[in-house]
Amino acid sequence: MNTQTEFLPSVKYGKVLLIDLENCPSQINVLNETLNEYAQVVICYAQTGAKIPLDWLMPLNEIINSGRLKIFKMANAGKNSADFGISFYAGVLMQQLPADAHFVIMSNDTGLEHVVSLLRNQHRVAERIGTKKDESRLTATSGVDTLALKKICSHLLTYKNNRPANKGSLLNSINSKFKEMPSIGGSILLALEKTGVVSLQDDKVIYNEKKMLELSLLNSQI
């Protein structure tokens, strides 16, 4: 990807997301949902191994060409290099976007609070959000390991247009995903219900996108 600083004209209002992909690699799994929520998304990375599914390439190429998505690989893969990229492009966007733009920095690095502070000093609305959650509390509530919940939620988000429509097909999908642990399927399905990711109405599965996204962002490595 190029590293040009010019951005196409943005909407007059809305949220802008800057993602530090080095410590939030799971954001790639929910990029489509993210683009539906934010007017513009900027991703900075140095050497992350996160990969974009092949069937996303054409739609994402159109979004990149429209100026709504920018992906920057830092020239040097040193420590915190992605942080410097986030800081730089936050400044670029502050100069280019309307005063009512809302800046959101996605990173678990608390050092980027300095960027948030600088944006606020310029009378901009800004915040930093992380992906770390209280995993022990979630495990106790759901009765299923956090890693398993994250894995199935990421899968359901990735294949949004091909999700199981009823309880039986969802259970079969879970069992297929965890075929090395054939006895865990029922427990995962129950955990999805307990955490509010899915609900059942006359055997029909209703998906809660927000809950699914939250669980997919748990800071565990799959």
C-alpha cells in the first residue's frame, strides 16, 4: 500500500477509526463490520501476521479507492513503529477533517493516550479503546473457554452471509469447527446463548452482531 497523506473528501460528520494492528490483530476479522460503523478507517502495522480473507479483496479495493480505508505498512519494523504511524495520521486527519469528526484509536497501548490528549487539546473529540476484556469473568459466566468463544465468533463474523439459520445447522457448524473436540459443541452453543451472541426463536437463530463483535475482540491468540 502507498503511504500518501492525501485523503479524499470525507463526510462532514462521523467517527474516524485508527487501528494499531500490531496489538489488535483480530480487528482484521471484523473489518467489514468496522467499515459499516466508521466514516473512515486507517490501519497502521509493521510486521503483523494478520491476513485478509481472499473473498474480501475486491470489495475492500473499492473502499480503498473511495478513500474510506487506508492501510499503511511502516517502513521500519521497530518497536512502537505502528504507534508513530497512528500519531502521524491522526495529525494529518485532524487538519483535513471537519471540527465535529470523532477520533477513535484502537490500541491496547496506553502510550497512545498522549495522542488522544493532544487531539482534545485541539478541541477535537477523541478516545482510545482497547480489545482486552475480563476473560476469567466471561469463562465463569459461559462455562466455556474464552478462546473457543472468540474462535467461533470470529468465524461467524467472517462468514456473515453464510451463517446457519437454525439451531441444528449451527450446532453442526460448531462441531465442524471444533472437530478435534467433538463433545464441546453443545457447551459452546449454550455459551453463545448465555452471552447473548445468539437467541433462538422457534428453532430459528437470531444473531447479535454487537455481542459477537465484542467476543471476537478478546485479546487471546488463536
